[in-house]
Amino acid sequence: MTRVLLAFAGSAYPLSYNGGPRVAHDLIRAVSREPGCACAALMGRGTGADGEDRSAVDRYPNLIDFAAIGIRALRCSPGRWEIDLDYPVLAVDRPGEAFDEVADVFRPTVCLVQGDGALAMVRRAAARGLGALWYLHSASNLAAMGVAQAAELPVELICCSRFVARRLREELGLQATVLYPLVREAEYRVERVPGRGFLAMFNPVPFKGYDTLLGLLPLLPEERFLVVEGWFLGDRLEEVRQDLARHPNAALLRRRADVREIYRQTALLLAPSVGEEGAGRVVLEAQASAIPALVSPRGGLPEMIGDGGRVVADYLDPGAWAAAVRALRGDPEELVRLGRAAAAHLREEEFASDAVVRRFLALCRQAEARAETIRPTARIEEG
């Protein structure tokens, strides 16, 4: 039996809605439903080691959102939250210290790690004779994350796009398997009228091209924009509100537990990122509802659209984005065609959810086998 422990040093889904944690959650939940598989998760509560830091409180899900998020039950005790997400989740203030406790109870055959502190979790897994999968969602700071050191341990490296895998190879000389973010079409698909609705952009932050958006808004007064908080805005929330209040064609929406509310109103997705995106999961979510995307040529975004959108080459120029939007709005048949191509792209072998699960389980078996080859040596050294 394959038993996967998702081990985060920091907070993850459902305490964080960011792309990486959401990718891990959807993957683990899908695997947990496969015959002969079981999954569990260990993560930080996000409150700081002493439990006194309350800066993350506004990020936590509200009771009214539990059903949409998938929380079936929550049990709280001092410094410890036990969450039922169809698989058991333990959130504590010091997840590293709780690793052995969880491993003793759950008895994993392999660990999945990602994000800050991933190397420490890989080492904890290796100390117990377990293999690990390290899922890389960003090409930034690969050396600082200690990925090269992990190559000496029983770990399989996974990248969310060819872009991240190529950067890993160029910078550290390491090979990795590409596993695109899992998005189950049925869970994100909504009924909508093709070509009608808003222009939607997630994450009004500089990395995601917020400044480009601000330059675009006055160029398209005839369009309506939905600007959706994704990453927690915190102290920047009021600043963004004031920025967008100057533009009558833009509306700011706070984070949504159920993003289908957004896609139901969306005609075209905009992803004007200036930073190097690891992948751009939001593009795949939109494709479930046949929503095409305009994206910048940054990181893995061009890989995500397939034939279901267009790349805006001059991505720092708001005028180039305005021209691309007007070209599609002026050709309704082309907009519908791109939407159909977007939906078809999500069903291709590399992106189809069932195929992603199969590839992940094959990687789990590889990690388990690699750990088996190292265990005898470890026992000899211990003796």
C-alpha cells in the first residue's frame, strides 16, 4: 500500500490558498481516493513557534466557507488543530518536531515536501528510512533552498513545469520529472455564456503584473475588470482598494473559498506577470470552464495556455494588452474557438487529472525503491 505524508514546514491548505499549497492539496486528495492509497498531512498553523503571532489570523477560513474548502471536521486543542479534508491533517506550531509522532501513527511509505523548510523535512524522512518527493513550484532561489544537498538523499525531484525543470538543470545540473498542477475539470467547471463577462486578474501584486493592470484600466473603459485577491494582501489591501477606486470599470474581490464564483463571471483571464511564474495554475482552473487566457511570456505561463490563449510579447506595455483584448473582443468567433481549445488543453495527457495521479504514484514507487537501496547501508553505519 502507498501511504503518502505531505509534510510542510509552514502553513498549507486549507490555512493557505496560495497556488503551491492548493496544488499539493488537490493532488493528495485525489491520491487518497485511489485504491490501495492513503494520505495524511502535517503543517504549521502559521501562528509562529510560540503561538502568539496573530498576523495570519485573517488568512484562516471562516466557518461559513468550510464546505466550499472541503473541511469536513475540525478538532482544536492547545497548539494543535486536527482537520478532516477527506484525508487527516495535523496543524501545529512546530511541525518539524511533530514529524516523528505523525510518522509513528500514520506509517508513511513516502513523503511529499515543498516550500520553505522542505530540505529539513526530506532529512527527517531519510532518517526514518523513507523516500521523499520534493515538488518545486518556483525557479527562484533553488540553491538557497538546498535542492543540491537533497540530491544526496533518497528524494525524487518534481517540477511544476518544463520551465522550472530547465532552470534546475541549468543552475544545479539536476534532473527532475515534470508534473503539471492537477486540476480536476469537474470540480472547477461552471456554466457560462462563452465570450460574455468580465476580464479577470488574480493577485494584484507587483510580481503578478499589478502595475501593468493599473496602466491597462484607463485604456479599456468599455471593459469591466474583476481584480481578485489571491495572495494575502495584508497591509496593502487599503492601498489596492484606493488604486482601483479611481477606475469605475474595476472591482476588487477579496479571496474566495470557491473560485468558481469568479469563473462564472469571466470571459477572459489576464495573467500579466512580470515575475517568473513557476506554472500559473489559475490558467488551468479557467480552462475547466473553457475560459481562454492572455498571458505574459514569463516562466511557465506559456506552457499552461496551450492553444487556449495568447502570449502578449510586449508584456510590460499596457497598450499591448489593450490591443490584444480588443482584438479578441472584436472577433467573438475567435474568442469562442480559443475557449474550446482551452478546455481541450486541460484534457491532454500531460494535464489530465487521472494521468497526473498515475505519474505521481509511479514517482512514489521510485522514491520508495530508492530508499530501500539506501536502508541497508544506513543500518551498517548505525551498527
